[in-house]
Amino acid sequence: MARALHRRLRICVTLAILAVALTALAQEAEIPEPYTDGEFALVSDFMSYDASIPLDAAIVGETEFDTQTRYKVAFRGSRDEIIPGFLSIPTEGDGPFPCVLLLHGLGSGKQGWWDDVPKGSAMSGKLIARGYAVFALDAKYHGERGALNRYEEPWAMFGRSEFSRLRALMVESTVDYRRGLDWLETRDDIDADRIGAIGYSMGGMMLYYLAALDSRVDVAVACVAPLMGAPSSSPIRVAPHVGDTPFAMLMGAEDQFYTETQAEHVLGLIPGPDKMLKFYESGHGLPVEYVDDATAWIDAHLK
């Protein structure tokens, strides 16, 4: 018990230090410039992958719920690593179903979209009730991929200034979702022409890159995505390159990871006409009402 308490206290202290540091960064840092078209072409090449590498995908588990059947899938990523994920299919209605990707935040995992009550389970549950399939992966170093981080909390990488590993986390996890889209395209029960994505915090940051890099994402909802991270991962750098993807930003007015002015600046960089920025009277943890707004945005563009 003492060891567990010490671990929780260490995590809390790390989070507190990180929050203070990022608050100062958000308030004082110079806003990075977006990538030019030429620079973004280089980023796209850096984050490309060989689609000819066999997926070797397999369903390795199945869980029945009242409203959905959740399949556990494993497929091969671009770095020859096996990627674990969940694909949940509504038990009511006829496929093929439109599908929504769920990208979790730092320190969470795919399981949180079902086990985290009320927010995570509310999101997956409402999407299923609205007739969507749901697809979620463990990001690199998270969940069942924790062995790659010595089973430590991913936050520990900040304390050791392991910024190259943090960059790998963002880049490789984004590519993993693109490989996941390749697999979804092979399934008869998925309508691959109707794909949405919702990302929370770190997942929201990755979603900017996923939407910019992959035209298969038809609608995006980025929730409390930190905007002033390292230049190599800041959403500001790629916001002008998400094209006409309908894009919603759901943000906390008191979030320490950005200011309202910075969020409004990013909204202005998104080129498409169909975009939205909504603030909640909250910090980084949005109220559960954000689920209704996120699913309404998905409905408006996939139904």
C-alpha cells in the first residue's frame, strides 16, 4: 500500500510540475508559424508508411454488450510492432456502419473509452446508440503497449526529458491509425467512405496531423488539444493543412495548456468553411456534456 501511495504521489507531483511548465509556455511562448506547403510536404514524407507491408490482422477476442459487440483486433504496424485495438459494432441496425475513431489522451488507453465512467463510456455508448461503429487503439507506450515504456506512466518521459521518444509516440501512433484505416477498408461491416474521428488531449493533437495527412478522415473533433507543445507536434503547424475536413474544437476556458486567444488563432488557420470552436467553463477535464456536442458534430457530417 505504501508503495502504491508513493507512486500516486510521484505521478501527482509530476503532473503538477508539468502543468505549471505548460501554463507558462501557453501564456508566454511565441506562437509557432504553420508549415509552408513545402515544409508540410517534408512532414508528410517523414510520416508516410509502406502500405504494402502485410497487416496480418486478426480478431483475437470478443465481448458482448447489450448494444454492441466489441472485437479485440491485433494488426502489424509500420515498424513491425503488433498494434492492439478495439472495434465495436452496434448489435442493432444493418451494416455497413459509419465508423468513428477514438484517440485517447496521454496516460490513458483504448480501454478508457469503455471503462472511464461517465465520460469515456458515455462517448462510446452514445456513438454506438447513434449507429456508429467505434475503433480505438492503444497509443505507443500506453495500455497493452506499456512494456515499451518499462510499464511506467508515460508522464515519466517528461521527467527524463525523453523528447525523441515523445515525438515517436506522436508520429508512430498517428501512423498506427492510418494502418487501422487500411484494415477497416477491408471489412464488409464498415462504411469506409464515412469515417469520423474524436481525439482528447494528446489524441486531439494527433488528430490534427491525422486529418492533414489522411483524406479518409471525413470529420474531426479535437477536444482540449494542447496547442503550444514542442514545435514538431504543435497543432498550429498543421492546422492550415487539414483542408476542407469539417473540424470542431471543444476547449476548456480555464485549461492550462492554451489560452482562448491561442485557440481562436488556430480556428482561423483551419481553411475549411465548416468549423467550430466551443468553450466550456472548465479546465482540461471537459464536462460530460461535451459528448453531446462531439456526437452532434459527427452526426451533422456523417449521417
